Amino acid sequence: MIAGIFPETSLGIIGGFGPDTSTKFQLSIIHQFQKKFNRQPKVVMVNAPVTKQAEKLAIKGDPRLLREFLVDSVKTLCSANVSVIVLPCNTAHVFISDLRKESKVPVISIIEKVAEFISKRFSKVGLLATSSTINFGLFQKEFSKANIQLILPFPDQQKDVDKIIQKLLDCGKSNKQIDCDTNTITKSLRNRGTEVILLACTDLQFINFGATNIPIIDSLQVLKDVSLGILK
């Protein structure tokens, strides 16, 4: 690339929190950018070496072991001189304040961007997320500012959501049983007044929601659109 012809905005991605998801996220951004601008974007992704133990604990409600991987990733991306950092994992946003303190560049919050997107469209949202995302009130805090009502799965259903997410992480894809179990929970949320289902775990993108007669918003897609807007 010849200096001065194209802007040098570069996107830093913290990957590894679901390697299939973060890799797909990166490739999707590259392909869409190429299609629109006929050139490749400047993207740097760090695949954080997350352990299985840290991953499982985070899903069930204890994300503390993730912090070290996240902080190291931010430092690595800053040393690579990226312009902005994104994190395609909702649960890891428990530490967004810590990461912003460590970072020399802006760290975009998927939670904040999703809340901004939904506030213009819906008022009652059904949330599918890990127990950590729910227990730490990540979306509750942002949605309350915009007067958005969150409808959460019942406790037994939430345990099933955690199991579903773990299966998706282990397999890197869904299957008919996972699709069926998830759609059962989704229908329950719809029957309780939900206007739209928010996929607040990025690995839920692998599920087929074709049998569910309700709009679906994928938090990963929202972050993808924001990232493309930054790069252009």
C-alpha cells in the first residue's frame, strides 16, 4: 500500500473466546470490506489462549480467569498500533472497564452498541446469554437507561442455555437437538411478551431459529456493522 492513498484505520480483534466465532467474525469483515471497497482492510486479531477451565467457568457464572487473557490481548493489540479494539464475546465485557484502562486506544463495547441499536426498534427483549452475562447485569444496566424491558429465561431454562453454549463451543456448530432445545426456550420467551430475541452470546449464531416466529437480533452482527463503519 502506498502511503497517503488509503486511511490507516486498523481494527484490533480479541479472538479465542469461541475461536470459530471470532475467526468467522474476522473473515466476514474482510470479505464485506473487499466487496465494498475492492481492497482488504487492515485487521489484526489476537487469538487469546483461553483454557477450557476458564471457558466453562465463565459460561456458568465465574469469568474471573478470563481477565488475564483479555488484558494480555489488549496490550498485544496496542503494541501492534491498531486504531480501535473490538471484542466479539459478550461475557468477556464483564471486564470492559479494566480493558479500557489498560488500552491506549478505544475499546468498543458490544453491550453499548447493541443497546443503542435495539433502543430505536424494540421495548421488550428476550435475552439468550451466559449466566455470567446475566448475573453481572451487563445488559440490564445498559437497557435500563433506554427503558428497555429485559425478559430472561427461567432459572432451569438458563441452565439449559449454558449447556447449549458449551456444546456449541465444543463442536463449533449446532445440530437438530440443540436447535430444538433453543427454540423451545425462545418460544417460552415469546409467550411471555418478548418482541425480539437477542443473541447475547456470539456462539449462538450457529443455531437455526427458522422454527421461531419472532425477530432475532445477533449481537455479533451489530458489532460487525459497527466495525465495518469504523474501517471505512
